[in-house]
Amino acid sequence: MSWIPTLAERVKNLKPSPTLAVDAKAKRLKANGVDIVNLSAGEPDFDTPEHIKDAAIRALREGFTKYTPVAGIPELKAAVAGKLERDYGLKYANGEIMASTGGKQVLYNIAQAILDPGDEVIIPVPYWVSYPAIVELAGGVPRFLQCEADNGFSLDLNALEGMITERTKALILNSPSNPTGAVYSAQDLRSVGELAIKHGFMVITDDIYDEIRFDDQGPDNVASIVPEARDYCLIVNGVSKTYAMTGWRIGYLAGPEAVVKACTKIQSQSTSNPNSIAQKAAAAALSGPQECVSSMRDAFLERRDFIMNRLSGMTGVSCVEPKGAFYVFPDMSSYFGSSYDGTSIDGSLALADYLLEKAQIACVPGIAFGDDRFVRFSYATDMNTLKKGMDRLEKALNELR
Ligand code: PMP
Ligand code: GLU
């Protein structure tokens, strides 16, 4: 009998990222020749723009291949500061910015830096899959604030205030949201900023989809709407979504120096600096020409309109129109209770399994985002694939009726 190593409690209770798991399964099936329509990935289908790749190639050729400062190279921090000033009118000094290995790593470092065991973090539901896990890995306790499709997934501010306790350390906001595509109103952001000041908690504002917004307003967050709340805000962002750079792994944090320093200390003892070449590429992305951003956004908007139009023609499906990001999150709970081949569809997991098995559509069950009524489809894929996916979805749902 072989020896089985004992693992830590923290990892025994940890579930792997469900979005990455579904995507990996879809890619595996595809590689095995199954004709999968993969609507699971939260990843732009576009290639990284050429001028960004050129910056990386230049860096490589010039031998920019050594350790850099842990918190990132000055050039990248300056590019981040430039972006925050350009898009939000916010000024951040060099010591208030840290670059990291993706937005996910920034969130991880923040949780490690600010949470003691038992500290609470308020997370609006539906949430991005990794928030609760990242909080729990730091010994924190997620407290869930339910948001409803009927209100466009806006924040229930009374419920939010009612949840605040002595242990409330932070609130995580993600606007535009993964998975709903909801964008919080300026009025709600103002109220959140006022609550943060009144009760003394931090606002972790995950702005990773900030440039994929379909209104004319452009990016905003609690810090830009409520200047007095600036030092309560930890701005998390990255280049993955805006510049189609998911694989390059560059994210960044802007916030009060004390938190940035603490996050940098954690980084120095865990991952060290983010990849040197990717930092050069990210600097070029943030400070170079921005036309690529608007053309990708236009493409996402066209796809959103297409997919909303198709969903609206399907019986038993209701979907709030996303205002940003590249996901739709329809309520499909009317199909719960139906069955196929003797298997009952008792929730979003079973529905997603049915769609994968019977219609070869990969999507992410709502339960992964904390709400079992829904299913998430990514429209960060080309129109032909989307059309094929919607045709299959309509047929598969009709077969359940
Ligand atoms: N926040 C949200 C809401 C996301 O969807 C993602 C995508 N993975 C991230 C953060 C992190 O992205 P990355 O680590 O690629 O910067
Ligand atoms: N954020 C993307 C998603 O939600 C990528 C996968 C992940 O990092 O979880 O699909």
C-alpha cells in the first residue's frame, strides 16, 4: 500500500476554481474531437494587440529577464498611475501602487494583508467564484449580501448596513460584475463610500471589467465618486480582460500606502515580482494607443445584443441585460424539476451537465457564483460559435419541455 501524505485543513476544504475547471473540461473534450461550444471561459477570444507583443519582444531582446522590484517596475507603476488619472481622475503615487501576478493574486495578497481569523468580508451575491475562497484562505469569514435580478442585481443598501458588525473588515464590489454584467449606479457607489467612512471598513473595488462597459459613462468606482473615501478603497485591476492578456498574468493594486506595503511584503515572501517581460507589455498596454480597447468593446456589445435577442426568444429563460463585462446570467430555474434519460434536473449543476452532455455547450452553473437559479454563458467568443451555441441551447431546452 502506498503512503498517503496528510494535507492541511485549509486545502481539504478548498474547492478548485469552478470556472477554470469547466473551461479545462471543455478544452479537454474539444482536444478529443468533441464538437464543444465553449461558453464557459471568462477570457477574451481576441489576440493580444501587436504593439503590446512588440513591447514584450523588445524587453526579451534587450535582456530584461531578471528580478525586478517586488512591487513592479517604475515604468509599469507610472502607466497604472496614468490610467487611474485618465479614467478616474484619481492620483496615486508610486508607493501607493503594486503590480502583481494577475488581479487574482492582488486579491489574495489583500486578504492575507488585512484579515485576521474571524474578520468578516461582505460579498454581494452573485459573486465571482474566487472571492469566498480567497477570504477563507486568509481565515476570514465571507458574509453574503443577496442581490436580486428584479432590481438589476443592484445593492440592497439597507440590508448591507444591517450586516455590518464590529468584525466587518471589508466589502468587495465588482462593477461591471462577473457573472451578472451589472454596473452599480453612482448613487449606490456614493452610499457605499459613506457607509465605509461611517463604519470604518475597506472597499475592495475589483474594476477588472471597467473598460468593458456599454454605457457612455466610462469607468467609476467608490474612490472616484466619493473623494473622502479614497483611503478606504483598495483598487484592484489588471490587463487580462481589457487588453486580451489573460495569459500574461499582470494585475495591480492602488490604495493606501500601508496596505500596499503589507501586500508587497507578502508578495516578497511568496511570488516575488511579477514576470519582468509581462510587466513591460502591461506598461505598453496601459500607456499606449487605446483604440484596441474600444474595438474589442464594440465587438462585445454586438455579441451581447445578439445573445440577449436569442435568449429573449427562449421559453422559461429570463435575463437581466448586462451593462458591461462579457457574460449573460439568465435565470433558468423554470427548468428545474424536468428530467432526461431518467436523470432529474434539480439545480444549475444538473442543468449545466445536461447542456454539456446533450448539447455540447460548456457553461458555468450559477451555484458556483452563489445562486443556483442561474447559469452563466460567456460571450467572449466569435459570432459563429455564439450562434451555434444559442441554436443548440434553444433545441436542448425545448427537449426538456
Ligand atoms: N476579478 C474578476 C471578477 C474576474 O472575473 C477575474 C478573471 N479571472 C479576476 C478578478 C482576475 O483576473 P486576472 O487574475 O486574470 O487578472
Ligand atoms: N475570471 C474568469 C471567469 O470567471 C476566468 C477564470 C477564473 O480566473 O476563475 O471565467
